[in-house]
Amino acid sequence: MGDIHSRDHIVHDLPGQLLPKNIITGGGQYAEVVSPNPVWLWIFYLGNFAICLLAAMTIEDLAQTLLSFFASFVGAAMITYLVLALPDILGVFPYPGALEQAAVGFTFGAFFPFLFFVNFVGSMAGLILADRLL
């Protein structure tokens, strides 16, 4: 589940469809970089919700669902961070430390708190549906 989350995240990040914004000050990326169409953002969140819903329905156990949810979320954040910071980690980026610092801020800005909430609600909804339907 974690690799699916990180893949979805990176696929939507690269064309500028899911770039984090500063919620407190309202600042963010340049307008020409961020996609103005919110449909891609809704597709991303609905896809993550559906992934968690189906995974929880498949598992059908609260403890295993919570363990897999947190493990996959941390794994997805780590994979996303590594993909974004890899040129800096390997030393091929001309400004040492710049990509690592940006990757940390970008990963936490994009994964927390809204995506975490969507995925958690999807997992809990999947457990409820599994209990009622299966």
C-alpha cells in the first residue's frame, strides 16, 4: 500500500498538480507552476481514499489495519523523500543539502495533515464496510 501512495504522490507532484502550499500564511508556489485545475487534486485524494478503503476491507482486522496503515504511510513518505532527495544524496546536485532540505519540507507539507486524515478515514470506513458487508 505504501508504494502505491508514494507512486500516486510523485505522479501528481511532477506535473505540478499536487504542490504543497503554506496553509498558515497562504503562500506557496508560483501560480504558473501550480495547476489551477482542482480535478487532479480530487482524483488524487479519492484514489488514496479508495486504496485505504479496499485495503481495510481486505484485511478485516482493526489491529492489522492500523499497523499496515501507519507502516505504509511512513513507507510512502520515506520513498517520496528518497526520490526527491536522491540527486543530493548521491552528490550529483551542485548545491549540497539543498534538495534534502526541500525534500523534507515538501514531503511533510504534502503528506500531513490532510492526506493523513483522508487515508485514515478511508481505512476506518473500509473496516466499517467490511464488518457490515462481509
